[in-house]
Amino acid sequence: MRSSAGTRVGIATLWDGSVDHECALPLWCQQAHKLQKHLPPPWEARLVIMAPRQSAECPDAEFAWRNETLSESTKYLTRLGRAASEGSWAYLRSAVMLKWQMFALTQFDLVLYADVDVDLAPSRGRLPAPREFNATATAFLRSSALVVSSPDHASPSNTGVMLLKPRRWLYNAALHLMRRGSWTTQRGFDGVGKPIRLFGYRPALLAQLEAGMLDGGKEGSRRSPGMQASSLLNRTEMMRGNTWAFTGGNLDQGSFWHLLYHMHGVGTWARRSGSWSVDHFWGPMKPWTKGGAAAPIYLKRLQLPDRPVTRCQILLARRIEVRADHRAHQPHATVSSPQSLA
């Protein structure tokens, strides 16, 4: 950690360079800028997009890319063959292992990573309180943990939103795994074993997971060591099915859990009672596309210039106009509150 004179924070995402996902950038960048301006000193925040090419849809961001990550990811997917689609949506396969590039962003002390389909400042939520962010980020930087994530219904480590400390050795470990590693539904990466045998009640692992979940790190906040973490872990598809074939289990979510939490023990979980929440528009029907799920609420949040100039600004402005015209001709379909748009 650097001195308090300035701690470099990267607010980062991954864009695979595709035309289909480029139109996610206007809202991601708009909301990331809000967060950037909100963070108080000593945090020096900058936006960074890991992408193979630059985009006019987010002109103020830094663009970073490592061809070696793409090369090793491609080799890994080729080696897995049909197994590359097991436990994962097909649209995830070609891009998600590229997330490992976030650990190569060593120009930052701290990286807040959010998928390009994440809204970091949803209108129904609020940005993190400066005092809360200061306390949480400072405690994380001083800790031995290198990554904070959260479990979901399927995976013990959802990689859609993460807080991490970039380390080149972790990035190199991921490249090695992609270059040499194997994977099966039953025994995971390099035959390490079935999840229940590996991650059944393991006090050290549970304490590691729960360390970041304690409110303010107060001793009295832990009722029973590891019980909350154990409950959350056992709810995942990985543990319920005793399988590595959960969503992303052979890709980003499985490899992050395997290397960061299992092999190197540098991961913890986030508190679930914080005041800041984000919206993740996960799934194949993205809201910025024509007919995409959750498009009404997504487009309502987007603030475009009076005169759209970029390709995506023009497309999104047209979709907003179409929706407005559609509502104008259906007076009996009046929406009474933003919640009913969700």
C-alpha cells in the first residue's frame, strides 16, 4: 500500500471488443464516472477498460490489453473442447477467462472490477458513504487478502463484481493454469477433487471467507466461527451438486475460486449488510440490445448528450425514442413507479 498521499484505484471492466457488447459502455462509463467523482481523497480513481481496441463510447477511460491472455485462453478453450460449454452459458466462453488481466493492472494499488453489464450507481441505490468506503478499503489494503468477492446461487465466487489487489504472480499463475491445466466436472482443475471433500466443513477456509464479512472486524460480531460462511457455501450449486459444473465452473468463476481461494488462500467474502449495492444485468438478453431483458429500466438510467454522435449513442437514443412513442400511444399502460419497470 502506498502512503495516504494518494492511493491509486482502478475502476475496471472487460470489453471483448465485439460490436454487440460495445453499446454496454455508455451506461457503464456514465455510472463509473459517478463513482469516480464520489470517492474522497486519498483515493485517486481512474477508469480502465480491458479491451483489444479503444472505443469512442468511453473516451475518458484508459484502455489496457494483454494479447498473451487471449492466446492462453484460446488454447485452454480448445483443449477443453466440448467440456468448455459444460456448466456455462455458451455466450460466456470466449471472453470470461480474459478477466484474469485485472491482476496485471499493477499500476493500481486497488482495483474495483465490475462486468460491463453492471450498473455501479443504480438510481434506486446509493453510492458508498465516504467513511464506509475509507474504512473498508483501508482495512482490505492492510489485510493479507488479495481479493474480495461474493458467492451466488451457483458459484462460491461471483466474478461480476470484485475488489482486488493486482499481483503479477497471480496473473502468471492464471496463465500457467490456462496453458497447462485440465478440468473435469467431477474433480475440477488438475484433478484436485470433489467439492464436498475439498470444501466441506473446513475451519481454516471458513474463517478465511468470514474474515471479510465481519462488521468492522469487531470480535463480538462473530456469533459462531464460520457458521455464516458455511451456510452460504453450502447453498451454492457447487456444493449442493458436489460438482464443478456450475455456471462458469470451468471458466472464470471456477478458476478464480480454485487459484485464489483454494490453492493460494488469498480470497475472502464481502459483507452482505453494506449500504451500497449495484445492479447486474446478467443473462444472454442484454438490456442495451433490441428486445433485451430489463431494457426499460436500463434505458431510463442512461443519460445521452442532446446530440448523440457515437454509434451506440445514436442506437440507444433511437431505442429511447421508440419506447417513448410506444408509451404515448398506449395511455392505459401508464407506469406508476420505477419499481414496476423492473
